[in-house]
Amino acid sequence: MDSVPAKVMEHEARIKGAEHRLKDLEGEMHDLRELTKAVAVTNSNVEALHEQFNELHQDVRDLKEIPATRWEKAVVAVITGVVGVVIGAIMALVIK
């Protein structure tokens, strides 16, 4: 059987080891909290970038549609002009 002083010393050694591990865990918890904060900030930044990307994507779509709209208007103007000339020629022939 171990003596009381030996058991006390063994328990003190265990307590010191436990205190050391507890301090290590406290440091790790602090690091984990800091990492969690950093991830939250990063997530916020990614969401903001996503919104900006969506706006930019819509702007690009709008810009791509502008030439198509202009082209359609030009085609309509040419067709209207040709039809007008044909109708004018027919009217000129009928009136003569």
C-alpha cells in the first residue's frame, strides 16, 4: 500500500497535468472562437460578392440585349421603307 505523502504527490502531479491540459484547451477554445468570427466575416464578404456578381451578370445581359434591339429596329425600319416604296409605286401606277 502506498503512503499518504506518495498519494498526495501523485495527486498533485495529476492536478498539475490536468491544469496544463485545461490551459491548452482554453487557448484552443480562444483560437476556435477567433476562427468562428473570421469565418462569419468571410461568409458576409462572400454574400456581398455574390450580390455584386448577380448585379454585374444582369448588367451584362442588359448590355447584350441593346444591339439586338437596335438591329430589330433597323430591320423594321428597312422593311417599312421597302413596303412604303412598293405601295407608293403601286399607287403611282394606279393613279396614272
